[in-house]
Amino acid sequence: MASLDSVSIAILLGAILVMAGIMSSLVALRFGAPLLLVFLFVGVFAGEAGPGGIRFDDVRSTYLVGSVALALILFDGGLKTKFNSIQTVVAPSAVLATVGVLLTAVITAPVAKYALGMSWTEALLVGAVVGSTDAAAVFLLIHGRGLRLRPRVGATLEVESGTNDPFAIFLTLVLVELLSIGHSTVVDVMLQFARELGLGTIIGIVCGRLVVLGLNRVALPQGLHAPFVATAAVVIFGIAQTAHSSGFLAVYLAGIVIGNRPTRAHNSVVVFLDAATWLAQIVMFVLLGLLVSPERLLSTFLPALAVALALMFVARPIAVFLCLAPFPFPRREKIFISWVGLRGAVAIFLASIPLLVDLPNGTIYFDIAFVVVLVSLSVQGWTIAWAARRLNVALPRTERTMRRVELDLPGQLEQELVGYRVRKNSLFLKRRVIPSWSKPTLIIRDQQIFTPSEAEPVLAGDYVYLLAPPEKAEALDRFFVDMPTPAPVDPHMLGDFMVPGEITLGSLAEVYGVPVVLEQAELTLADYFDIYLDRAPRIDDTLPIGEITLVARSIGGGRVNVVGLRLPEDEEPAAPPPKGRELAKRRFRAAWKSFVESL
């Protein structure tokens, strides 16, 4: 009975800790604190050296929980990543995820060697442990803080953090093997890396397609689609790890494959995984906090702090600037990407590997990683929004409280029901503008349901439900947000040529015949100014697109919200007719050209 009581007490304490993490997140959001840091401190305070007094030293269980949690976090990140948003950043992200991690580890190693008195191999292991950015930290701090970054910057950070874990894990395992066994050939290392990367990619893509097939072909009971996908993510991770390939890469790629294909219950899957990843992050950081011994940290705190500062202010910036040198990133974007090199659970997770294999001084790696994460989340995590605004890479959200309802329709995958509350200044209400691929189906007004014809005209405060393809549902948002009041019409512009900044390039191409590449069709005109102007936009800034010139006519919140379209004949006044000597020269040239052509 005593053993049963101990199990019950453990369950109770575990549930209380998770509940404490959830409740503390409300306080953290109020004061703008990085949530992951709060979860970490909940574990520290509950630990043996804190008020909680819980003794916990099970590294193996922590490693197991951390593996599953990171797999779910990476899968959820891949599920929300769209192909069209990452196509242009695959190359720079891949360089940062491989060469960038290696450079960061190499540059950090000398500081670890001389600050801690380590050998070069041990110092390189410290660099490898803290060398990768953390997907959980990046995803949570960017999305959770309400940041909307320039598309290229945000996509680069997300893809890098989602794909650099495999290389960091590979580098850590190689160095651990070198320290424990004492030898490892270059050929063996290259073959191991090729297997990790190649086999992980194949398993991720193939298993992702199998999950899509299973979702769409197997008639699962209502409510089981989301648990099926979450479990499949863990299965994919386990298959890849068992095959001695990168399970983290496999699960991230599987998420991308599933998220970019039409599937049943897509929205319920996304909502379920959002909740699952939140819970996974809380449990993982609380357990990592329980493992920490504050008393032991005192002996290595100053050297670890030197490693953290060198990593933030020297190693990461040098690695980013060198890796992005071949790509057209402005300096301010490189500085921001350098600053958002957030370290999180991955570093502490990797630091537990030396503890698992009983490597000499294994606790030192764990303590250093903990201090690095603590400093990174405290300094970088707390200032990420400020840095984004200062460096002009943050875009204001057009509508932070926008609520979009998405309902799957059983029996087909091509359409879903998308619902919005109609705003009084929305494009839909003012101009009755709606994409041709969407179809209003029902209107809810004063608790009653009407067909579109019965409810005509639609009023502010109504709820509109439309049929739309799932992959285009998000594009409907811009038609239901409150639009800014347009600036006075410029005398050089016709009223028909003034458009809101949230109109997409694809819509502009359909109406005015402007040539637009496929990858940019979903960009808004405001995004176009943000990407191609290397500074904050100002009134009357111009950008060419085809034969038309875009003119910034109104700025709101540092962003273009009204755009004028200047036609070719309006761009430059017609030249006065030639006179005198100039006319004679032109006639002579025309006559000479005609004579030569007649020969």
C-alpha cells in the first residue's frame, strides 16, 4: 500500500506542478515575461533546493519526456509551415542550420576552454550543446508575443530553428563518442551524418504522406483524427530514431507534408496540437528545472555566464553574418536574426546526453546549458519585440482580435465553412468585395439564421459563413478586418486606382494585368513595400511592379495602408516635340537608317 500511496502522491504533485505552470503563464503574459523561463523557474522552486523540496534526479525519464515533447513541438511547427512561405528561404535557413551551428560551436569553444579549463574536445562539446536555436523558444516567443515579422525574416527563423536540431544532435553525439571511446574517423563521421540527414528526410516525407492517406481514407470516429495525428508524429519520430536517423528532422518534414495537403479535420488537428505542444513545453521545462541544483550552479556560474555572453554577442552574430553573406539580407535583418538565436530546452536536452552515458564532468555540461538558457531567455526573450521594432523588421498586426471560425464538412476535402463577424469598416461590408473562390452560405443575425438572399443587405455585427478551400481560408481575413480611412485622393490619381495596402499582388494581377511571380501572389501590397524598401516606408515612396508604379499614399503604424497605382503614361510627362536643329538631326538619322535598310 505504501508504494501505491507514493505513486498517488507523485501523480498529485506532478499535476499540481503542471497546473502551477499554466496559472503562472497568465502572470507572465501580463508582465511580458518569456513563458518558458517561468516554467523553468516553477521546476527550480519545486526542486530539492527550492521551497518545494522535491528530490528528482531521473535523467533518463527527463530525456524520454524531452524527446517526445520536442518531437511534438517540431511537428506542430512543420504543420503550420506553408510551402509558399519558405520556398525563398530554404537555402539560407539550411546554411544557418548546418554551417551556422558548426561555426557557433567552434567560435564558442575557446571561451569554454579557457573559462572552464577544459580540453579542446570538451570545449567543442559545450559549443555543440548550446550551438542550435530552440524551436520551442522561437515559435512561442514570436507567435505568443503577438509579433508579425517581415515574411522573409520570420520564415528564415522558423525554418532554421526547426531544422538545426538534427545537426546539433549529430555533432553532440559525435563528440560524446569521441570523448567516451577516444577515436572516430572522418569517414565514419561523414557516413553517419549522411545517414542521419538522408534517411531522416526519406522517413519524414514518406510517413507524412502515409498519414495523409490514412486520414483521408480511414473513417475514424469523430474526435479521433487529432489524437491519431499526434500519435503518428511520435511513431514517425520513433521509427527514424530506431533506424539511426534524425527523428527530429523526420517529424518536422512530416508535419510540413501533412500541413500542406488537404486532409480531414485539419482545423481540429491544429487546435489539438496547439494544446498538446503547450502541455509538452510546460512538462519538459518543469522537469528540466527539477534537475537543476542551484548550489552546484554557483561553482560554474561565472564561466557559464562568459560562455552565454560570448554566444550571444560574438559567436551567433559572426555565424549569421558569414552564413547570410551570399544572400540579399539587409544588415538590420541579419542583426535581428543574430539576436533571435534563442537557446531553450534543446540545449539542456543535449546536455543531458553526457549525463546519460556517464561522461566525466557530465554535470558541468548540464549546468552550463542551464545558465546559457537562463541568460538567453531573460535577455533575448524579453527584448525580442523591442529589437524587432528598433530594427524595423516587425509589422503591426492588422487585427489582433480577429476571430475566424473554420468547420470541416464531412464527405469532402475541397471546401470548408469559414465564419466571420462583419466589421463596420470591413472591405466586405463597404464594397461587397469577396474572392470568386468563396461563396457566402448563411448569415446569423440576432440569434437567427438566414440565407444570403434573405439577409440582404448584410449589416455590421452579422456573422457570415462562407464556403472556401481550406488552404485559402486565411486569405479571407483581409476582407473582414476594419480597413483604415483612406487618405485624400491625390489629384494625379484616379479614384479607381487607389487600393488598400492589404490587397494581394495576385488580386492586383487579376484586375490590372500586372505580371506577378507565383511565389509572390499571396503577398499584400503592404508586404511588398516592407520587403523591398530597406527602411520604414514614407508617404510618396514608390516601387515599380511591371509597367505600373506603386505609390505609398497613407502610412499607419509604420506600414503602408493605402496604395496608389500610377500608370505608365502618368509616370513621366510627355517630352515636348523636337524643334530646330534637333528635328533636323532626327530626320537625317531616319533617312540614313532607311537608306541602309534598302541596301
